[in-house]
Amino acid sequence: MLKIRTAPRPRTFAARLDSRTESTPVARQLLRAYLAALPTGDRYRDTAELLLGELFANAVQHTDAPTDRLIEIRFSLTADRLRLEVHDAGTGRPSLHTPTPDDEHGRGVLLVNELAEKWGCCPRAGGVGKFVWALIAPAPSPTSTLLTV
């Protein structure tokens, strides 16, 4: 009897990267590769890349952890929501505030709040550090935005 095996859909991906600004594009590239393996991955890509970049950059810039600590990223697709997580060893927690027009920084959490369906911050298992997570809904497919007459 012939058995046909289909490639399993990627469920969860995790990687640890250096806590450096230069690792942010690497994190986004890993996310693009993960999404490319999903049948509808392109529907998450733009928002997910932007939010992952912001969360990762915040983990690098605002940590009080030693510089040799790694930042872990995780991606998973549950039902039709993409979950992003960024884990770091720092004690600070992100906070939402409204930057003034003259502020050069401080819009990352605002973007996450506006573009993610939900987001939050939780302590890591073992009590060292935290992780910030965001749930992303898929963008409408091009065919669902067509108007019928």
C-alpha cells in the first residue's frame, strides 16, 4: 500500500539571538522563512515583521540584563492567529505612552498596541526576565476585498 505523506505544517519556531541591534534583521528574516512555509503566511508578513522588529529592538535597547544574555524569539500559528514572542532577561516591562511629535523614539509599543489584536507581557518560567507577546490576525485575502456588483 502506498502512503502519501504531506509535509507537516510548522507549528512553533524558536531561536536565540545575540542581544544586539544587528540581530533585529536576522529575527525578521527567520520570521519571513517561517511564514513562507505556511499556506497563508503572506497574510501576516507585513504586520508581523514590523511588530517583531519593534519588540526585538525594545528588548535590546531597554534591557538591564547583562550584554551576554541572548534574546529568544518564538513564532506559532494557532487557529488563524500568529503569535510572536520575544523573551529577554531584563526586569523592565514595556509601557504604553503617547510620544510627542518631537520625540525621536518611543513609538514601538504604540505600534504594537495599534496593530496587534492583543499583546501583553509575562514573567518567564524560572523567574528570570520576561516575554512580550503579540497576536496578529491575518490581513484580508485579496479576493475577499473585491466588490461584487
